[in-house]
Amino acid sequence: MPALFRRPTQTISETVNGVDVEYTVPDDTPVIRLPFNLDTLLRRALFTLAITMTIGAIIWGTVAIGGMLTLLAPPWAAYLVAGVFDAGWAACLIAEWILRYDSKRATIPRNVGIGMLAVSMAAIITHGSLAGSWGWIVGIVGALVSAAAKGVWAIGMHTIRIRLDPKYEAYLRARQQQAGTELALALGDRDQLLATDRTVKLRLALEARRSGAETIVDQITNQQQSTPVQAVEPAADLPVDQIEPVAEPTVVHAVQAVQTGPDRPAHPDEQVTELLRRLKLGEQITKQDAADILGVPPSTAYRRLNAAKDQLRQYN
């Protein structure tokens, strides 16, 4: 059933013999309607006409100026750029509407809109002059379309603009400034959190990559390399007294660069933890000391020692 012919109802909740029930009955409460407001209707009609005239002015200006620009540019580019002329002062109208309660700030978009309107009208008149002897008249009439749309908007803005007292205007500006400041601070906090999150992820990725590379280097360094020397056996077909004496064979092993003892930590994190423990006890550890403690090359020990000192500074 359409809402126009539907009778209003209301739901009533009651308890009947200990049971909660709900039922619907017609609602006879009189509906209070607002009286007819002619001012509101006329204001809507005024701005509807202003919007319609603005759309027409933009279309006409785009066609006129675009037709002139096609002499030097492709049609799609000419008409696209031509729409900027009238769209510019229309955008200034929107800014003037937003700042209608701030007379000082609304002055800038109002003046800029007038200047852009003058440029658009001049371009339309110039286009008309290229059409022949009567082109000036056509160009002037076409330019007046934009002027009429701008004039209707100016009248409409004049009807809704409220001149606030200086103290209330300053109060409104202060409230807007406060709201804008809070929004800017919130955006700054968001950017800082995002930057911190990206920094942490980057540091973790670099640390994981560096730890993996150091582990591979340590494994290569800790490999034992040996070069055995085999003894020369005496010739079996020679007499014993003719056998030349041969020095006792010696097995020569390459010196292992780094030996990892059973009590030395092998994982990079464990090595940093060991150095951190010794630093907390007050030991003065150099790069060579760290290399002897961990059983790693001095370059690796230097990195482990710096990491332990960084953690010690964080604890302090």
C-alpha cells in the first residue's frame, strides 16, 4: 500500500496474566507538519536556475573556445583545454560557497573568479570575431551567457551570506583553525607511525640478511683444511745395505684459522649475548679479545662487539 494511504500505527507492549505481549493499534496522534515556507522554495529555485545557467555557460564556452583552438591543436585537446576557462570560475564559486561565513577568506576566490570570467568572455568574443563581420555580435552575446550565470550566482550568494559580528567571525575562525590543527596533527601522527613501521621492517630485513651472510662466512672459515704427506716405502728389490735412509714421514696439517671450542657459542645471536654478558660484568673487551673469546675472525668479532655495545647502551 502506498505510504500516502497507509494509516499510522503504534506497537504497544503489555503484560497479560504474566505473559508479555505486543500488539499494533492505529496511531491517532496528530502529525505536526511544518507550514509552507515560500522562502525555502524560492531559494531552491534560484540556485537550481544558477546551476543550470552555469552548465549552459560552460558548454557554450567550451564549444566556442574549443572551435578557436582547433586551428592550432587537435580537436580532442582543443575542447579539453577550452573547458578549463569556464570551469575555473565555476570552481571559484564553490570555494566562495564554502567560505560564505568568512568574509575575509571569501574575497580571494571571488576576485579570482571574476578575473577568470573576464578571460573566458574575452576568449569567446575573440572566437566570434573570427566568424566574419557579424561575429563580434555573436561573440558578445555568447560572452554574456557566462556573465549572466556569474551574476545569478552572485545574487544567490548575496541572499544566503550572513554578515557575522567581528567577535563571532573571529570565534568561528578560531574553531575552524582548531579543527584543522587537530586534523593536521592526526595526519602527522599517522605518517610518523607508518614511517616507524617501515623503518623497523627495513632494519629487520637488513639484520636477517646480514646474519645469514655472516653465518655462511663463519661456516667457510671454520672448516678444517689438512694436507697429509704420505711416507715413501723402500724398494723391495734392493739390498738392505743399499737402501738410502729416508726421513721419517711427517703429516702436516694446515693451521685452522679459527677453532670453535665446545664452550664457545656458534650462533651470531648467542655470540652477541656472550659479549653483552661480559660487558655487563665490567670487562674491557677489544676486537682481538672478542675474537679470542668467540673463536671467530677479528672482522666478525668486531661486528659482534659493536652489536653488544649497542644493546648495552639501550639497557642503560
